[in-house]
Amino acid sequence: MNAIEEKCKLKGVRLTDQRKIIAQVMSDSKQKYGTKDHPDVDELHKRVTEVDDKISIATVYRTVKLFEESGIVEKHDFKGGKARYEQSPDEHHDHLIDINSGEIIEFVDKDIEKLQDQVAKKLGYKLVDHKLELYGTKIKK
């Protein structure tokens, strides 16, 4: 059983055969395409139809939406217009997006995490969640 299937089972999300294929393809994404992989629905559909060409794009959209609403995958609206998805991480991370290539780099920086807590505290809040997306271009050497 893949990671997304396991999360579906824990959350009581029923998996049809087509949903199982979509879950498998999404679970395999990071291993197959690297940690920089945050596919949009069109890319997921392309990958899914390599396994079963009878799965429609509408089925992929509905399944991804169900997984998102169930907290199994996360939706990211990075600049560029298309929503991108990744399996909900077990541990928090932030993203750096190369605006030229579209490459997405996941990172964790303890100093940034500490600073965010300090800012919230200074403003009279306890930080409970956050999303950090940095956009940049590679520095030419």
C-alpha cells in the first residue's frame, strides 16, 4: 500500500480502482521525479494515463480535490497560474521557486522558522501555521 492510500484509509476515504492508480502515481512522484516535483492536474493526468488510458482528466480533478479536502495532498498556487500538488508532508517545509525554469526547491531553515515565531510574538500572536514561498532567479557566477 502506498503512502497516499494509507492516508486515505486512515481518513476513511474510499478508493476506487481509478483512485488507487491516481494515489499510486502521486505517491511515486517524489521518488520517480525527485523532491522538486509538484505536478499540476494536466501532468498528473498524463502520468496516470500511462497506467490506464481510460481515466479521464475529470476523474483526476475530482480525485485530487477529494484528496485535498481530506488533507491527504496539499495544493500550491505558485505564480504561473496552475495549481500544483504534493502529498501532505509529514514535516513542514518551505518552497523556493525559480521564476525562469519553474524549478521548485523544498527547504527548511531554522533561522527563518525562529524569526517567524518572533514576529508573531512581537505582534501579540502565537504562530499556529504558515506558508513561505520565495521566488527568485539563479545568481550567475
